[in-house]
Amino acid sequence: MHRQDTLPQPGSRLPRRAMLELSLTGQPRSWQVREHRYRCTGYGRARWGMDMGAVLDVIAREHPKAGSTLHHDIDRVSGEQQLELILPALPPGPGAARLRYIFDAEQHRLHEVHLHWISGGDPSHEQRLPLVQAATRLTGELMSYRWSGLTTLRGAVRGPGALLLFSGRDEEGATVEVSLDGVAFDVERPGAPGRPEHRPAPRGPAALRLSYKAASWVRLE
């Protein structure tokens, strides 16, 4: 969401913008370098602009054993529809994954896909760590591609226990994002390199999210 700043009164001081807090926690130290640019066209065989019937066919081919967990829902506020299923295991995340396909309200075409790996209850640090390690692998995979200009963001602190490891936008405007919730991390302090501030994980569950989102336009299948 974009916020429009109010204009300062004559003689008043310009307001300071909040400094973006950065963290190196979970960032890969090395990664493969690819020659081609990243393109976000969907997830698996599911492509942006597919209707629900086509995505159901993809699910049946890619996840035949998860069909019993398939659930269809409609957001009564936005009008978006979604298909969600639970996969017993999906690398690189630990344990079960929740896979959600989201269709726009007007044309009912696929325009977002979200994957969640969740460690419920109040896990220990050792139990949260595999989520961070999986996020590191996903981030390294994405960073191996070429990205145009200022289209990526890494290591942004979103709030207590909430960390954006990677966000990128391809040349057509589609985006991919890797984020963590409910984890401990170190925040780099301005003027104090090598002396980060440690912030413990909040109580409660931890989660890794991998999100794909189509550009503002979607080519119909």
C-alpha cells in the first residue's frame, strides 16, 4: 500500500522516514550464478491466467495423493476464490506444507500461489531452525538468477519475529517472496558493523512462506 505524505507547513521540519531495519539472518553466503533472468509464470504446471478447472487438473497430476485434503473457499469480502490442499511433505521445507491457489474475483483466473510450512505450538529454537534453513535454500535459488535494476529486496525486518528474506519482481511485473514468521534473528545496527542486535523469537508458532503473484495483468489461457 502506498501512503501519501502530508505536505509540511512553511518553516516546519521535514519528517524523518523510518529507517528500514535489515538482518543477515538466513541469508545465503554463496549461490550459483545463472545467465538468464528470473521469470515468474506461476507454480509448477499451474500458470497465471488458468481457470479453476485447469488448475484442478494440474493438482490431480502433481499431487494425486493430496486430493482428499483439497478445499474450495470464497472470500466473501474480496470475492476471490481459492483452492487449498495439504501436502504431507514438500522440499525444501520441513514437514507438511499448505498449498493455496488464489483466483481473482472477476474472471476467476489464477493470479496468486502461496506455500506455507508451519511449526505449530510453541517450538524450541532447534525446532524453528529448519524453517530458517529452508528459507536460506529458497533465497539462494532465487538469487542465482539475474534480476533487473532495483527489483529485489533482502533481509528486511517486518516486525517482531517477522523477516522478509527475499522479494523480487520480474520484467513483466510478477513477484516472488520468501518470508519467515516467529523466528529469532539479528538486526544490523547503523554505525556498529559486526555487532548486531539479537531479537528472540516470540512465543507461538513459526512459519515459512513462499509466495508467487502475477503482474497486474494476466494473459488468459
